[in-house]
Amino acid sequence: MNDLIYLRKELNGAKGQGGGSKPLLKRNNFVTSKKLQALEDNLEHILDYWRKEKLIEKDLVAVTYNRIIAKSNRFQLLLKDGRKSPTASIVGARFVDNYQKHQITYYVSEQSVKETISRLEEAKEVVDAYFDGKIDYPKMLDFNNSKSKVKFKNLSKNKFGQIIVDASFAERIDVPESTVNFEVGEAYIVNIYDLFQGKHDQEQTIELLKRIGITVNNDNFLNSTTFRLWGRDAIKLKQNAPYLISMGNTDLNKISVDNSENIVNTSQLPKLPKLPRPKDQPIIGVIDTNCWQKDYFGKWVEIHNDPNYSEEQSLNHGTAVTSLIVNAPALNPSLNDDCGMFRVRHFGVANEEKNSAFEIIKKIEKIVQENRDIKVWNFSFGEKVAINNNFISPIAAALDNLQTKYNDIIFVLPGTNHFDKTDSEIIGAPADSINSLVVNSVDIKTKKPADYTRKGPVLSFFVKPDIAYYGGTTRNKIFLIGKNGKVFQHMGTSYAAPLIARKMAYLMEVMGLSREVAKALIIDSAIKWNKDTFDTEYKKGHGVVPIKIENVLEVPNDEIRFVISGESKAYNTYTDGIPIPLKDGAFPYKARATLAYFPECYRNQGVDYTATELDLHFGRIKGNGIKTINNNKQALPEPIKESEKDARKNYRKWDNVKVIQERISPRSRAQKMYDSPMWEIELFSKERLVNYKKSKVRFAVVVTMHSIDGKNRVDSFIKQCIRRGWIVSKVNIQVQEKVNEQAETEINWDDSDE
């Protein structure tokens, strides 16, 4: 087996090249004067509506585009508000028409709407007068390339062209409508549009609600636009100002925990060893229901139970989860991962009935803030109701924000369960957390998804769950310790997640790897050659993780696995050459690369949730660029042919985990060397929002090179990397464990006089 190789070197950065090309329609697009008139009529209606509505200062305008729209194809001139670009006025985004189209909500001044109407009117007159009522790609190309005979009143040639391009992507323009329904007797977490775009506090929201007759105190806010309302007030908000509501979630939900116990005779189990005294083993944080205090764990578990929950309500699930983290191999020898034992700091925050997401969020934020020594957090329960494909749940958003606020922590979550017919087959919150590592369950023998497994995707696009593991099935249940120290058997994604949390803690705390590297390694280890890089049924994520930790860190002798990590500070971040071994002037390898990063997330942006996109390019150097292994041309100067929908499907655009992989077959041949004996990794960073500070994003790329002739060239690879100036280190389990062991050795100083 070959060790993982860590390559370190200062990465290069380059700014993006500015645009400047003339506006041009897509080849099959056209715009008629009738369409320009229709958009103008839409805006006249909006102007009339907001002249009567005086609750807010400016106008909310919902533009439905005719497809899932790229940032570059959204309005560039229409709805421009003074010097602000239209993008800077976006306050929300959702999918409509069966998730096939974007609806983007803008918050602009009345003057902006008036100017847009005026521009559309003049553009319509020009199209009628000079283009016979219809302008298409050939006409616009000719218009751009020849001396224009068009006489404009207030527009310029460039502005006219941009209006035509803007209008070509717009389908209709409306006042935003709320799709949320509220009921008396329920509690809700409600979001309103960010009318001050990150610059207002909750006092302004409180005043706004008071004008409708709704009183909300400070204790019921998660942030300045997210607050808890009870049914009657939520209904009043929708009746009086439906346009304000961007999202709404029921606050009180049942969690997907099956309370039934399958008690077994302990003679059926391997004899549980007496636990040794803990030394300096890593601590994993568990946020769950309460944990049994008079238990088998002794000093291995530090318990912080919630006194508000009775033992009958809240002990079983939390105790079971913690038992797996402390010593899963003793309970389940077939799942011995060689990760050893772990200490646990256990926080009870819920019962096994209905829970308030609002209260749980508040508790989690406080717990993480006060326990910064913990890097891996296991959160093993979720809601029975399905996630919404137009926005991230409040609790998932809270976890995502914590993972960007604290750049050294990660949450491991279950994909949630459906044990009866009333449960949704779509995953429940917080399994829609984008930054967290979400785990579903498969059968240990067949590797097929468990019967209770729920499925993604998230926001109709993101791959969730991320991975699958063994959480037990009807035929092969997991052994656990529950309340009163009873050993029982059960199954659920709740029990797959802590087994992965053990692996994450081993990689981060024992091997000293960053969360980005650890997450990329876990996901990469689950992927198989010649298989899809993720399960298109969204039940197994990227695949099933190996049981042994060595199979996460090591590869067969015919493979080379290396990792490069860093920080994306500029538009383009790239290496200056990776010397993949040659044979007879060609590369005898097939490649896979897995990228993981933790972007900032903005829930108030709806389906445009992640702020940063890292576009992964990896392959052989060819000329001044890269011949990518997946033919990715997104960042090239030439026009992009793929639609936004295809870019998301083919290149996982906006997904924070990307896997690209070549196929292997008996006919695979060595790959041609072009202009350099080097391969290269490039990342292109794109920001969705213009009114937020650009973030520096930490990332990790794990590369696996499979030798098609079965030769082990790892030593040659290491030597060549060193010659190229790379700092090379092997990530070796035995060496690192010995280092940690020596670091824990107590030194007795001799204080006697010489």
C-alpha cells in the first residue's frame, strides 16, 4: 500500500481579465417589440402597486427568467438603481415552473422602475423602426459590427444592445408573492427579504412589524431578518404584507428517531471490555438527546444533560450515539475501523418527541462558541418533514454559518430516516446543510441503501447525502448501549453518522489534517473507478466509505494519491506544475480529483445560497492552459456553450464538493504529453454577490493517479516533486500514532542538585 502524499508549496494567484465585449444575443434567441411592450406593461403594474403600498421605502420586483440563469445573464442594465448594478439589488432567488426557471427578487427605487420603463419603451420603438419588430442573433451581430444608422433619443448603441440581451432572458416581471401557508396554533420561523441588504439590525425589523400590528421581542430573533412568530401573527403578516415573506418554516417538528428497542441478551455480544482510563484521546462533541449518566462510559463521557427533559423522553438515542463514538468496535467487531477510542463531550438539547428548531439553533450556537477545543461535532437527529427545494432550513443554515465562522470545525449529520409511511422519503433538516458531512445508511453485505434511507438532492441540485456507511438494516442491525446500560440492536442513519465522525476525528485530531483535507479524503475514499462520481438517486452520495481508516489514507501500489490544500485569494489560483511520472514520453495514468471547500452561505438569497464557486480544472499542461480530464472549458476566454443548467449538471457548478474522474478500461493507453511533462491544478473563483466582501476560501484537492500498467512509481513521483520545489511529506498512520504516543509520555524532571 502507498501512503497519502502531502504536497506543499506557495500557490500562484492571478486576477481575472475584465470583460468589454459588446452585448450579443445567444444564437437561438430573439426579442420582439411585443415582448418589450409586455415587460413594460409588467413594470407599469408594479409601479401602480407600489404607489399604493407605503409600508416599505422601495419596490420589490420579482423577475422570472426563462431558464436557470447564470449570474452573467441576469439583468445588467434593466432595474439598474442609480450607480448600483442590478445584481447588488438582489434580495432573493427561487426556482419556479417545476424547478426549471429562476425567479430573482430585486429591491429597487421607484426611479429605477421608471427608468427601466423608459428604456424599454425606447428600445421597443427602435426594434419596430429599424428591425421590423424583431431582432435576432444575425441582426444584432450585424448591428454590432457595422456603423449604426439607428438614431437614439436617450440610449446609446451599447445600452440598447444590453436592454435587448436583458429582455431576451426575462419571461415576466411581477410583485413577489409568498407561497407559505400559516395555521393558527403553530409556531413558525419566518424570513423577510433583506430590505437593507445586510446593513440593518433587528430593531428596524421590529419597527416594520409594529406598523403591521405585530410585536416581536429581541429574544425571538435569529438574525435581523429571521424571527419566530406564532400562527395568528404569521397569518396577519401574510394578510397585510405578503410581499415581505421570503421563507417560512414550522418551528415545532418531530425528529426522525424510532423509539422502539430491540433488547438482546448480552451473551450474543462480544464481551465488553472494561474501559481503560482515558488519556489524551481526541474529544468529539455530541449534540443530541440526553445521555444516561450512570453508565458504562465512566470518564470517557462528559455529560451536559438538559434538565428539562425527563429520562423516559430523552435518554435512549443520545446514549446510543455516544456509545458508538466511544467504542464502536467493541460493540460491533465487524465495524472495527482501527481508529481507537474517543472521548465525548455530550450535550442534551432535545427530546425524542417534538422540538423547537429555534431553541435548538440557539443552544447549538452557544455550545459551539463555548467549546472551541472541539473540532468534530456529531449531530445525529433530524426532522421528519421534507426539506424545501427553494430554501435551506434555518437549522442547516445555522450549522453552515458556524462552519464558516469557525474555520476548523465540521458537523457530521445523518441523512434522516423514514420508518413509517407518514415520513417523507425526501431528507429532512438539517441534512440540507451544505458545509456539513451528511451520511446515509447502507446494508453491510449488499451495499444497497437501507429501506429507511431518505434521499436528496438539496435545492434540487446539491449532492446530499455526501456519503453512505453502515447504520444497520433489518437483517444486520447495529449493537448499541441505551438507557440503563441495556444493550440493544437498532438501525438508522443516526448510527451511521457517528461512525463517520470517528473517522473525521481520527483524520483531524490524530493525523493532524485540516477539515477540508479530511472531508475530501472521506469522500474520495468512497468513489469507485468506472462508476458515476455520485449516486444519481441521491441515496448513497458519492459512495460507501471503507471500514478501515487505512483504506481512507492509503492506496494500492498501482496508485499514487496526493493532496494539495491552500486558500483561494484571487480569481485564479494555480500550481506551477505537478510532475506525474512518464513512461516512453507519455503518462501511463488515469486520474481522479476531489475538491472540498466551505463557502460562506446566505440563506436570504434563497436558491442562490452559496456565495462562492470554485471551478476545478485538472489535467495535462497544453500550451498556456490545461487539457482538463473532464473537458471543462468554463473559465476559457472562448464563449461558453453550456447553459447554466448543464454547467451545474456536468461540472457541478456552485457545488462545494466536486469530483472529476477518467474512465479505465482494458484498452486504456498512456496519455500523450503535450508541451510540458507536467500536470496542473487550477481553481477559478466566482462570487455571486457584489455587495458583500469577497471571502478567502480554504480548499483541498485530493488527486488519485491509477497506473494502467500496474507499476508503482511513487518513489519517482516524490523525487520529481522535490526537484520541482514541492515540500513533500508522507501521511503515515504508524508514524503519526507513534509521534502522538511520545507526545503524551510524561517526563519526570530530576530536581536534585548536581
